[in-house]
Amino acid sequence: MARMEMQIERLKPANVWDSTPYKFSQAIRVRHSQDLLFIAGQAGMDESGQIVQGLEAQIRQSFENIRRVVSGAGGSMANVIKITGYLRDMGGLETYTKMVSEFFGNNLPAATVVQVTALALEPLLVEVDAVAVL
């Protein structure tokens, strides 16, 4: 079966508030016959499994891990259509959105950020899961 070219459209409905300043798209329309890649929660753990120190470093590492997973599957961050960020402290939201901007540029995914009381390992401050279309 021949695959049609994937089209990703980041929607900004006129009748819904503008989410661009908050670094996410309200919705993503995907027209394709491609693969969906569901990326497990990525935390601030480097390639050796060590937890990096500090909130900014953990956020950066989480997004770098997502980039590596997507790249390993043959895509790029532009293929990521949905992210969910789990923060232990919403005081880190500004740093988080700065990293979203750095890693995604104008290809902002649909996004949700929530505060959680704990993550899988005590030193973790953030975890991000994602969905990509390849």
C-alpha cells in the first residue's frame, strides 16, 4: 500500500484564545498514512542513566531524550505533535516553556503541563511524554 505524504497543520482557531505566547498549539491536524510514535515519559536522565542536577538541566535533558528517540525512529522534533509535561513545582513553568521554544521553534506541539506530587524517582523534577507522527 502506497503511503500518502504526511501533512501536519498546527491550528489556531479564531474562536479560541491564542496559546502561542504559552508555547503550545491548541490542536494539531495530521493527515497521513504514516506511523504514530508514542514516546514514554522522558526524564532528566543522561545516556548512562544518571539523573542530571537542577531543574533547567533536567528539562533540557528530557527534551533532548525525546529528540533522540524521535531521531532514532527517523524523525525530527517537527514530527512531535503532542507533549505532556509533569512538573513537581509549577515555579519551573517559565523555564519549561523556554525549553519548549528552544527545542520546537515554530513547530509547537499541542501541549499540557501539570503539577504532580511525585515522579518515579525521588530526585526527578520533571518528566515529559510525547506523540510523534513519522
